[in-house]
Amino acid sequence: MGKSRLKSATSLVMCLVACNVMAQPLSCGFQQAFDRPDQGGAGTIHVYESKLEPKIGGVKALAYVSSLKVNTDGTRISYKVDDPKAQHGAINDIRNALRSGRTIDEFEAAAAAKWQPLDKTWQILNPQVLEKDTKKTKSGAPCVDQNNYMISMTADVSVAGGYGRQGDCDATKWIDALSVQAIVLPSPENKVPTQFDTRGATTRSVAVVMTLDGARRISYGIVGDKGPTQKLGEASVAMNRKLNGLPDGENPTSDADAVKRFQAPNSIVLLFPAKANRLPYPVTAATVEKFAMARFHAWGGEARLNACLGEMPEAH
């Protein structure tokens, strides 16, 4: 074989090898990093950590598998004074907005007394969930709108300066679970940061979720809230709607409906920590989807995520 033909053949082989390597999605190097309790401590979820990822800021991605329950905080229809069991209008049982051990009977008694005395009322209501009127009328009572819905809060806000507006009873400053695709991470316990916190995964960090059923639906979201320490696997109404293939704008009509129609199937949750992957304000449905989609595609997108599922036994 002549030198020119040998050189051409060698170049062709090198090209084919290089092209094949380029065509293969890179592995993620996911290794089990830590466990988190779920279902009030009755279950455990393994959380995996990838190798360092230059394309998302030189940090390690996190991932876990869960069926996503529905989180409603921040919505305008979460809790309703005259529908504490969320059967005709509200989409969340009021017990999820009360202090531990408090009952619906106690809530209804406080509401019937028009929240007086206030100190007793706030021994029943959870001030980390329900907004207190300290600015609108300065009554100190829970914020209740004209339709008898209570204003529920989220761990982050939707606009710059939103924290300074707490107490004005305007729900728009909170991250709306009806419109924003988002997951919930556990809150610190006794002021001790969680494993997510120490790795830089916090509110407004990118969170991309893909169902593991045949549909393989993808939701581009963020971390929108912090929740119970003994639970991992909640997502907003908007994210669950997307993962279930429900029509845009479809909302639950009750707590039971939220569980029956909106709870997503087993899904993989992919988190990108650190400042480079944290959405700047404002937080809207459009800004969330655009930012999360761009970071996900920079990381490698759906092809790479599918290629990495084999690194997590729960994902198949």
C-alpha cells in the first residue's frame, strides 16, 4: 500500500474513532454520596453525586430517584379558612400549615374567634408556612384574601426585595407552585445545614426531572422551597402537571385530586448546585424554564441523562 493510501486509511480510522467517541454521551460517574429520610423517616432515598462537571461551573451534579408528591405552598389556593380538609376549593389540608400536634378543631375555633387572642392563634398556626399581616393592616392575624384563602409562604421569593415585603399579604412575592416548575428540598434541622446545603444546592438551584416510565417526560425547574426534614420527594403543582402530561393551566380541585391526578410517577431528579446554576430574580415560569433548559443542555441534555441512568440502581 502506498504511503498516501496508508495515510488516508489511518486518517479515516482516526476520524471514525473520534466521531464515535464524540457521539457517545459521557458518563456521569455517579456515586452514592448520602442518604435522606423520606415518608416521615419510614423510608430512605439514596442521593448520588457525579464527577466534577466543567460545563456547569466545575461542580458535582446531584441526583436521586423519587415519586414526586404535590407541594402547594406559594399558590393562591393552597389553604382555605372555610375548607380546612381541602375538599371544595383548597388543595391542601390545613393540618400541613399548623404546628405539630395541632388539630383542625383548634384551627376552626381560632378562625371562629377571628384569630383572637393572637398569641393563642400563632400557637396553633405555623408562622413558617402562613404569612402574618404585619404591613397591610398590621393586625398580626394571618393573611386571608377576599375569597377566604390564606397566604402561604415559600423559602425563597419570586422578586428581588421580596423578603422585605413579608407581611404585606401580597401572594405574588412568593414562588407560585401553580405556575413555576420546582422541587422541594429538606430544611436545615436545628439550624444544621443539610447535605444539600453544604454542597451548594439551595433555593433557585437548577432542578431537572425526568419520569422513568415509558413517556420519559422532562420538566425544567428549580428548587422552589424548603420543607420537612423527614421527607424528600415533593414538587410543585406545575412540575407534577408537566411530568404527568396534563394540559397547561390544569389545577387540582382538592387535596384528593392533587394526589390522584398530579402525583408524578417514579422520576429522576437532577440538581446543579452552586452560584453558576442559581437562577437570578425574577422567578417566573418563563425565566425558570429558559435558565434550567440552558444549563441542562450545556451539561449534556437528555441523551447524557439517559446514558447515566445505569449508574443508579433505582433508576431502572
